[in-house]
Amino acid sequence: MSKRVAVLGIVLENAEESQAALNSAVAEFKGIVRGRMGVPFDSEGISVISIILCGTLDEINSLTGKIGNIRGVTVKTSISKKEIES
């Protein structure tokens, strides 16, 4: 099954309200997560997170969809064109 590398760019507009839901969604896909970095903007109440993934298109799209359905969260995904055989 072929996999791809992807980067999710996530903005939490109200981090206190949406952080638990985001963490729960990411935990469901922990098998494809390769790295995660978060930068809090405490005074603005916003957090910016990037997550690096290596998974199938279905897995990447499923995680992106779950995150995108969280209230106050914006997510954009960039997926590599190169396929990686597993």
C-alpha cells in the first residue's frame, strides 16, 4: 500500500475550547504522526500547530476532515506527490 508524506497546518482560534478535541482526533491517528510542533500565542488566545504525517491518502484525508469539523479550528493540508511504498 502506498503512503505519502503530508503536513497539516492548524490554527486554533480559541485554543482553550478546541485543544482537547484536537488532541483526541490526533491521538486516533497516532500511527501515522511523525512529528508535531505547536506555537502558542497566549495573549491572542490562538495556537498554531503543524503536524507531519506519513500515511495513505485515506488516512490523511480522514484526519484532516475530523480536525476541520472542530469548532474554531482551521486546517490546511499539503501532501507530497511522491508515493512511498510500505
